[in-house]
Amino acid sequence: MATQYGIQGTTAKGIAASVERGVTDGDLAPGDALPPVRRLADELGVSPGTVATAYKELRRRGLVVTRGRGGTVVAEAPSVASRRPPRVPEGLVDLAGGHPDPAFLPMLRPPAQVRPVYGSHRAAPRLAVLEELTRGWFARDGVPAERVTFAHGALDCIARLLSVELRPGDPVAVEDPGFHHLLDLVPALGLRMVPVAVDREGVVPEALRTALRAGVRALVCTPRAQNPTGAAFSPARRDELVALLREFPEVLVVEDDYTVEIEGPAAPTLAAAGLDRWAQVRTVSKRLGVDLRWAAVAGDPVTIARHDGRMLMTSGWVSHVLQETVVALFSDPEVARLVAAGEAAYAERRRALGDALASYGIRSSEGTGLNLWVPVRDESAVVNGLRTQGWWVAAGARFRIAAPTGVRITTATLVPAEAERLAADFAAVLGDAQATYGG
């Protein structure tokens, strides 16, 4: 139990704020136990109900979790913190970031001149030319494009979709392992995560069935290049998931197709299946540049209207300067050739490392995208062992809720000539770990 931090307050709001300060300042770390309700009530001179209300608010906001007889503890990724990766030590090859290779990203050229406007763009938030390009982008892959809109990146869009659809405490089905920023976002919105297992074909139907029967209000998933495993829907898996979701038409399905254009032909998607409540989010950060904070969204009429209604009351619109930049990049044949070269290189690099690991008997995800997921027994031993060999990979704890342990390796910048050396070092580290820990 954490004894160095003294919780203060005489009201539920004050007690909750005191715990939040402790988490924010680092005095209360993930996993630290809070005092039992009655004990803290006695220490503060308040009723047990006051402390219980404070703990309930902290749970609702994702700062703490209750583990039955294990008591109430600080969440592994409290919503006032994040699963940010540690700083990459100097001199190491960074294979932890999940970023594209800059060699395949075009130079960003904003418009040379930007005309001043009177007032705002709230009445016309989307450039007509980019809206038409976006409709064609979705329609090309069979995604209904009658209603599209824009947002400031995928997480901005997903946060808005969930916040207008759900209420604090509502359950949301998320992939496990899954995108670490999403695993931070959901509890930060006051929502409850329900982990759904993933295999090489994406969301596992039986796991989703269990979540749906438990009452989840939304599902957030990835049709291809799932982060961190690289899973991609097969046609059969997509059809199985669609049949299941049709039994729960009120559930909002949000697909994040973040690697579109750098991951081969169109993937089978839930968005193309004619569900009642759905949205597909597409971004360009992996394809055109990490600083292009723009996302395109297609969805059913209610979902798009709710998204745009909330956006109108907040940021209003995505910068037209940014939109014009995206239009120019979409229309440039040289950019298209560069993106195609990146697509080929990413596939080659991912396969090269997977094959090299397999030659040492090391199993990895046979997926798509920019990363490989490698199941390991001891994440820390592998991460630290590879660090001594000059490699920096991501421990799987950032991506997991209940899924088995593993590490994520970003292959986007790992040229095939380096894959054999990394695989050999990985095998040596696993051998050392087995000798140390046995089994």
C-alpha cells in the first residue's frame, strides 16, 4: 500500500481531487493501493459514504480500478497520465515508435498564399474539392460515401463519436492487445473498456459475442494492420462479425483504417456491410506525414450528424489551409509513386524480419502494417536484453489489458539486411532469459 502520500479532503470532490493530484504528480503510481473506505473515512473524519462516492468518481474517470478483495488501486494507465513510451536512449536503433519511414513521406507544401476571410468557415467547413476526393476515396473500396466529414486526426474523431453517443460508465469493446492511445482515451472519456481478443484475422467473434451480450454500447476496431499485432480481416471473418453485429443494431461500430494506401488492396470492412450504426475513420499520417492532423470519416446519417453537431460547438472546422495541402498531395502523381514505393518496402521489411525470427524458431504475428508482435514470457527481460544489443523495442504492457505478454517491433525502418542481426540477437536474449528464469 502507498504510505508516502496522504490523501486529504472533507468532501467527495476534495478527496477525489487529492487522489488525482497524487497520480498526476507521481506520488501515487499505477498499482498503488488506496486505503480501504472505512479506514480513510476515519482518518479524514468523514462518513464512509463520502469516501465511497469519491472512489466511485475516480473509477468513473478511469483513475482507479477495484479488484474485489484486492481493494481499490491506481489504474495501470490512469486517465490523467498516458501510456507514452519512454524516451529512446541515445545510440539505440529505435524500433518502438510505430512510425513510417520518412524516406517515403512527401515534402509538405502548404498553399503559397492564403487569402484572408471574413468571419469563420463554420458555414462551409469542408472544401468542396476535398469532399469530392474523399467520397471517391471511400467509394472506391465499397464504403458508402453519401455522408462524409472531416476531423483533426483519428483519435480526435473517435473521441467525438464516443462522447456524443455514450455516457460516463458505458462499456466500449476494444481490441486486446490494441492501440495504446485508444486504451488511454476510453477511460479518459469516463467510459469502461471491455477487452476483446484478437487473432491473425482480427477481432475474435466469440470474444465479441461475449462483450455484446454484456451490454457494450460501441465497438472500436481495425480492419487491417491492427496495432500492435498486424491482424487483418479475412472475408470470412468480416462476414462472421457482420452477422453477429446485426443482432445488436444499436451498437455503434467505429473502424480505424489508418494504413489505407500503404497496405495493399482494400481490406474487407464492416463499414461496407450496411450496418445501422457505423463510421469508418481514415487518416493520412502514415501515408503523407505525421503532422497532417486530418481525418476523413464516412458513416450513417445519425452518427455523422452527431459528430458534426459537436464539432460545430467546439473547434468548428479543420483548417482550410490544411485541407488545401491535403488536396495538393492527393492530386500529385509523384506523391502517389512515393507512397507505392513505401507500400512495397514496408511489406518486404515486415516479411524479412518475420522470416528471420522464424529461422530461429521464434513465432511472430503474420500480419500487415508497420509492426510485428512477438509473444514472449518476460517483456522486461526481452526489452532490456535487446537494449544491451543496441535495439529499442516496445514492451507489450502499453498495448494490453488482459492479453498475453509480448513485444512490438516496428519494422518500417528496419531494412532487410538488419533483420538477420536483430533475429540473432533476439534468439540470444530469449536463451539468456530462459537460462535465468527457467522453464
